[in-house]
Amino acid sequence: MPVLRMVLTVAMLTGAAWVLCPSAALATSGPFEYCPARVGGSERLTSAASTLYSFELRAHSARTVSGSIDVQTKAGWFTIPFTDIALTAGRVRYRTAENAFERTTAVSPELFARFPAGVTTASMWWVASARAFGDGPFGWAAKGTVACPPIAGLGIPDRFTSPDVAVRVSAARIDLSATPRPGDTVAIAQPIPAPLSTACRHPFTNARVIAVAGLNWPRTFRIWERRATFVEVAISAQGHVDGAWVYQPSGIEAFDLASLRSATLTEYAAGRAFCKPAPGYYLFVSAFIPR
């Protein structure tokens, strides 16, 4: 189950290029969330006939969350409740050929759910409602229980390969292949009607770029190796930029700020979920290439 739901693009700029764009305030200095929690991964346990799944919840800061998850299976839709789950923040180390950095993510312990007999394929997981406490600047605690929109693409990222993608150095914090320990709670998945319609040709699509904004090469910098900045962009159901932040830095702050500004000013089209425009995330990649 992919952690991120996004499309990717690459804006390339060589050292000899000068592309002017207007200065603008950046949309946000940190990540933007559409729900107090998201499903970060899931795995069927034991055997091909098992109806027991493990899963994890994630967010951008530490918090305690309660709510429900809707899951699509070959036998229909089910809901899974979760109550007072602590998401603990931790720093994960990554590296590229030219750079090393850390990324902070809050993750739950392994959680478990059992489906009725005969349900062996749970493909689509979506936090449908949630409330949070202790989430700090995100402000979810003041909103109480919120209905969470399905995210564009609903966990199905476009295919993308790049020599610039960082390699994780830190070990995984939890093991989704582990079976429940004594005292672990196993939630029981209950059948529900399909939450929304998928009766259209393309019910789930990712956000996409319509027009890329100009990318400035910082005038005082010269480099001797390729650098790349990955900016994650939150895009509303109307195609507006709700937020943008550096997801993978280049190791040179001036390049990261130039990429952040370009990603913020770029024009996007919203993706779809359940046949309707939906908010989602887009990974905007800027490659800086020496001449």
C-alpha cells in the first residue's frame, strides 16, 4: 500500500539557462493534511487464505487519533474502527549520491483487523473519518471528528523512475508482516454499502500539471554535479495549491527555495476519486544540471 498518493514531473534547468519568474510568497512552510491520519501501509498475514491484515497509520506530527477506515475488497466494502491510537514522531535518514537528509514522520504501532471468511483481497484503504488530540500546529484537535475526503488516485501513484530518488538508510520502524502479540487488539471489519460510486470510465486519477511555472537558477551558484529537489504539493479538489514543502532537499538551500517557488506557482488540475474531483498530492521534481 503506497504511503504517498501523487504524480511526478521533472523540470530541468542547466547552468546556462535563466528562466525568470515573479517573486511570490510560498504557500506554506510545512506539510498540509486533508485528514488527521492516513493509512501508510497494509499487509495480509499468514497465508493466501488468511482474513487477518496488519496496517499502520501515519501523519506529519505526533498525535493521538480515533476514527474509521473504509476498505474495498473483492467481496465489497468494509469499515474498521480505531480508537486512541498514538502516532509517535521519528526521524528517518535518507541519502542520495550528493546529499543526506532526514524526514520526520509520525507512525502508529502495528494495527490489526480481521475480515469475514472468504475476504482475502483488501485493495483500497481510506481513512473515512477521524479526530485527533495533541497534533500541534495542524489544528485538528479543535475540529473534533471530521469526515476525510478520499484522496485523488486513492493510493495508486503513477509509475516513475529517477536517478535522483533517495535511498532510505534507517531501518523500518515497524514490521507489518508480524502477527499480533498477546494483548494486541484485533479490530473486526464490518460490511458497509459502497461509500461512493465508481460507475465511470476513470473513477480514480492523480492530479496533473497544466503549466509549469518558470524556474530560476540562483545566480550566485555554480555546481559540478547534478542536483534535484523534490517538492510535495497539496492540491485541492478545485486544482488550487493548498500547500507545498520540500520533500527531498538537494543539499543546496537556494535550489530548494527556487524549486519550492516554481512548484507553488505551477498550475495544476485536480485528480479524481470515486468519479469526482478530489484533493491530492503531487511530487514536483526540479533537476539542476551543470553545463
